[in-house]
Amino acid sequence: MESTAQASADADENMRLAVERFRIKMEASNRQFLQDRIDEIEAMNLSTEEEKIDKMKVYWSNLTDKPNDAWMATAPPRIARQCREEGNVTRLTDVKTLYHENMDGASPPKLLDEWRQMYLDTVQTVCNEMAFRDEEDNDFEVPPCHDLGLFLKYASTVQDPDFRYAGMAPFEPPGMYSQETPDISKYRADLIETLRLYYICEESFLDAYMHEDLEVRVGLQTGIGAKYKMAGHATWYSMYLYCRRHVEDSDHSHKDWAWRVVVSDAEGVDNPMTVYGQKPRFDSIVEFLDWYSSWLEHLDMGQVREDVALNCGEEI
């Protein structure tokens, strides 16, 4: 019992440190990307701050936009702060310290312990109800997703501010609502319906977008990334899947059934592709966070300029 408790405590601490490491690296990478763009614009020797800010707007489109007062009165605090600071920009150098709600890539946790346990129990119940089963394995049971529970203790979502138009999908476990009602049973009933209707991966979806070497029992859609935002073009899907590899692999643990984070190309071609230096499927959320935050190490500015031009309709 003591060793089990210690393993649980170690896993909790590993997740806490991983989320902290993720936040630090994501913010540093995004700030560095913006600083590099500032340096490029300053080197153009433009005569006015307005011209400089216009150049930066291709990366951060809402700079200088004044928010509507009535809308701001009801906006969530983090979004309201971002809009206010964006509207107050008068110099290019203001961007160096400008607040963005997703600058560090992770949203704060939303669920307290009791609600988080209810959430995990409900996800397990729905997944067992909806899991793909053959006639000979009716006793197959989908286990609790303990790793997800640890993640939700320290964050609620992963979301790149995506100044570079990469379109990488967020990781947003579905049904993460604030506890606006004390009625936990109603929350659970709503969550069950939401998962069934909108987030359980249907077989047709998996056939189209799943990595060709993975076998899936059940899974949740956790995010869609849009690279070409003006056209709403889906680029990546993120999923949380109970799956295994069905081909030979040097790591035999990959053939074990387990909850994994998987990212797939939305074009449905050549999945799995290599992204940020590896195939994007992860045995733990800690591994996923370390991968997601590594984007600056693999940045291709030629691709960034092409993507910005496609989004903004101009060469940069």
C-alpha cells in the first residue's frame, strides 16, 4: 500500500513539474518568436510606429483594436485583460510585454477534487459504454484515465496562441465547465450527454484520421487546429485514445492497451506524420506537454512566411 501511495505521489509531482515546465517554455518560446519579429521590423527602418505595428499585425492581428465597453463588462477576466492591453498598444516595443491569455499555453484548472473525480468516473463510464468490442471480448473494460486526472489538477487545457499560423490543435478535455451550479448530479448528466453526442470518436472518424498502426477501443476528440484561419481549414486533430500499436515495435510496451494522446493530420494522409521531430502519439500527458512546447526548436521561418501570406493575403 505504501509503495502504491508513493507511486501516486510521484506521478502527481511529475505532472505538476511537467505543467510548470510547459508553461515556462511556451511563454519563453512565444516571447522569443515575437522579439525576433520585432527585430526584423525595426531593421526595416520604417518612419512611424503605426507602420511598424501594421507589420506586426500579421502575427498578432488585434493590436490597437479598442474593445467594446459593453462586451468587456461581461468578458472573462483573462480575455478582458488581453483585449484591453491590445487596444492600448501605441509602440511596437509594447508587444514585448503584452499579455495574451494563451501565452504560456495552459489554462488554469477548473475542477475541485470532488468534481474532478466525478468527471473521471463519468468519462470512464461513457467510454466503457461506447467502446468497440468483438464478440469474444465482452468482458473488456476501459480503465480510469488517471493521467488525465492528474493533468486536470494543474491545468484545464493546452492552447498555443499560434502567432506563427501553424494550426496545431489544442488539447481540451471535453466538458470542462466551471462549477456554476452546486448540483453535481446535473453536471454529470449534462456531461454524459455531451460526451455521447459530440466528443466520442466515431468509427468513421477514426478510419479517416487515425494513425495506421494504432488499434483503438475508444477515444475522445480533444481539439481541432485551423491553420488557415480565414477559411477555417482544419489542419490537426488531437485525441485522447485508449489504444495500442498493432505492429512490431522495439518498445514492447507500445503493444499494451493504454490511454494515449494522439495528434493526427486532418488531411488524413500519411498518418502518422513526423511533427516537431517525432510521430505525435504519447504514452503520457507529460510526454505530450514536452513535445508540444518544443515547437521553437523545429521552427521553419520559410514555412511561417508562407502560412502568414496565405492567411493575410500579403507577402512579408
